[in-house]
Amino acid sequence: MKQTLLIIDAQQDLIEGSPVEEAVFKKEHLISTINKVIEKASKCNVSVVFVRDLDVAEGRGKGFQVHENIHVPKDAKSFDKSATNSFHGTGLLDHLRSQAIQHVVIMGCVTQHCIDTAVRTATVKGFDVTLVGDGHSTTDSKVLSAEQIINHHNETLHGHYNVDHFSMVRNSDEDLFTPLHHTYR
């Protein structure tokens, strides 16, 4: 089964915070988890794709780049987006289809916006999805803590389906690149 690791908005200013952004919840853990999963992907010969949000740091400079402590593979693909949805207005969908990808492992920022949208959109577009439960983060909202938001989305998105394709939530210590979706069909 062809698969890819999709890392969304793991950008310097989103993770570390800036004058206009608060740092994400457990940022050191997030960076460590992303690096661990990138290493697993490399060992399994799974491609890595990054998506960056053009709204972060006005789309330029160090703040816009993938976090400096994330080990970006030399052959990683990158797409820039101007919407919450990583598939909207980018070449991501065409890239995944051209590579015959069937399974997408997703992680990054921000849980209730870009991560949630990517998981749901990917299932509609014909991919099975594994969301890395300990590999996405956010900040507190006015009504929920970041931890509550993350836990809520892990619960909600586990088993989310669009008839033929659906999402599972698994933690980074699991064998993410051995999909278990067939056990639920």
C-alpha cells in the first residue's frame, strides 16, 4: 500500500509563538514526536510532505519556515496554502494521486482547524487516514484548553468515515505505517 506522511503547519511561529501567535501546547513534545515519525517514515520508505500556511509570519522569513528543530528529509515535498484546507488551492491532491497514495498519516498544527479539515477532506478524496494522536497540537481557545481540544478531536476523528474511507487515531509509538483500516471494514 502506497502511503505518505503529511505534516501540516509545523512552522516556526506557529509552534514557538510570536507577537501575534501563542506557542502551541507541549511544543517540545510535538517537535520530538514529529521527528520520531519522520524517522519511522524514512525506515519504511514512506514519502514526507509538508504543508505551510501562508498566513504564518506573512508567508516569509524564519517564522514561516518549518520549525528549525524538525528534521526535514532532503526529498520531502512542500506545498503552501492560503486556506485552512491543505487540499484547497494547492497541488497536494494531484501529488498524492500521481504517487498512487492510498493511506495518509497526518500530524502538525492547529488541531481544530487545519488538522481536522485535512483528516476529513482526505477521507472524502479517497484516502484512508491515520491521525497521530500525540502528534498534533493547538493553543487554548476561549472555551476549551488546548489539551481538551486535542482529546476531543482524537475521540471525534477516530472512526470518522465517508463511506469507503475513514480515519483512525493512533499514537506515535504504534506502527503507523502498517495501516489497520482493513480490520474495521
